[in-house]
Amino acid sequence: MSSEYRNNPPTLNYSPKPEFITIVKEVIAQESLVLIKGFPIDKNAFVGFSKQIGSLMANYRAKGDGSADDYIQEVRIRTDIPPEERLSTERDGEFKPHTAKSWGVSRPELFGLLMINPGWRDNLYGNNGESFLVRWRDVFLEMSERFPDNYHDDWEFLKGTDVIFTATHLPDPPANEPLVTELSSPFDIGVRYKENMVSVIEKLIPTFPNGERFHQAVVRFEEVAKTTAARFEFSMEPGDSYFVDNRRVGHARRPFESYRVDSAGQMKYNPRLLLNIHILNVSR
């Protein structure tokens, strides 16, 4: 893969000093995302740091005891359930650009991820679970260049069509809103987007006026989102953490190898492990 596709996001080196939180917030406000190097590899430190950024959303397995496990979710291969029952985060395939809790009325302002163990990384680049971030405004800029004859109508369909869809594993009240919204400043674009959005919209075509045309707009949007040269694509090391504006930035992951069979015929699963967290509102 060409080096032009390995752009690194705005990056900071972790510091325990209190003023570091302010710096992180400032970078996110200006750039919509930040990568932090050298973060403590500890779930309690990750939760404690995130609480200083803003209020946290409890995960769907929370016990309500206020522990770190109420707020973080492990991202790993699930070996305890059949492959067909695993969520996209629990599998080894490509995870296309999406936003956290895209289906819900209540969605986090920030999404955070901490790498604990990157697992096996001896395959060709692009097949080791590399991280992928993209600002939605850059996607639309490239759409206007790649599909100039369709762009105006695509834009109108994407920001003018209300869509309701649900999570496969959560009872959260679903939103009935457009996939795309215009935010406060000029050409500041927010998106709510599910990893399998194209297939979701395809099934809903009969429920929309001009459903086929709306579906085509979503297909073009996703094609650009997956391939744009403006993306940030990088390998995460242990202790790397990133926080992204969940409205303005899509996050994704390249595929990786989930298991290997050793010389003795024993199946070994990839030890890859990350933690994610959802920050409902940034404190200001």
C-alpha cells in the first residue's frame, strides 16, 4: 500500500500532568481527533482519564457498581460463542467506517479506544487490524470531486431523509433522523453511520420516497469513506489511545487473522485486545 495512505492523526505524548487534559480537549476541538502515545496500559487509568474529559456512558453489560468495567468494553475475538453469534467487533474481518451507537437517540460525543495488545502483526500491511479514521467533511469533499454529476442530489438525499434502524443486541430507543447533519460552522458535517449501513438501507428501500436513489447515494458515500486518500491509517502500539469526535469522524479497522494452527495441531487465537469507551458529553 502506498505511503500516502498511512497518514498519522494529530498526536500527543501522554503526560500525567493535570493540564494535559486541557490540551487533549483543545486538540479534539480543533482537529476532531487525537492519538495519544504512551498511555498507561490499565483500564482504571483509561476510565479515570476519560472521566476528566467528560461524562461517561455505561456499557450494555454494566452492573452498576461504578467500577471501570461499567464503562469499558473489551474488543477481542470471542472464543466462547459461535462465530455467527459474534458482533462485528468480536470478529476478524474488515470493520468499515462507522460511528458509535449510530442507531440511538442518545449518542456519545466522543469515542475512545486504548490498545492493550495488538496481537499478530506479521501479515502484509492492511491485514493486521490497522486503525482507520476519517473526517466526514473530507469524505464529502472527495465525493464532490469523484461524483460531480451526482453530488448535489446525493447530499440532499443524505441530509434530507429520515432513517430509523436498530442495534442487533441493544434495546436503546432508535433515532428517526437523517444520516447526515450540518453542524455549527461552515462545512462542518456530522454523520451517524452503521458498519452495515448499505445493506440496512437496501432492505428499507420500499419505505422511502425515491428509495433506490437514496440507496445509491449511500453506496457512493461509503465507497468514498472506505477509500479516501484523506484517511488516517496507522498501526496501534500497546499504550496507544485515540479519542474522536463521534459526530465528525468515522472509525474503522482493517481485517486481521483470528487464529492459527500450530505444529502440534492446536488452534491458537490472536491475543489482540483493545478497550473502548463512550464519552456522552465533553465537560467545558
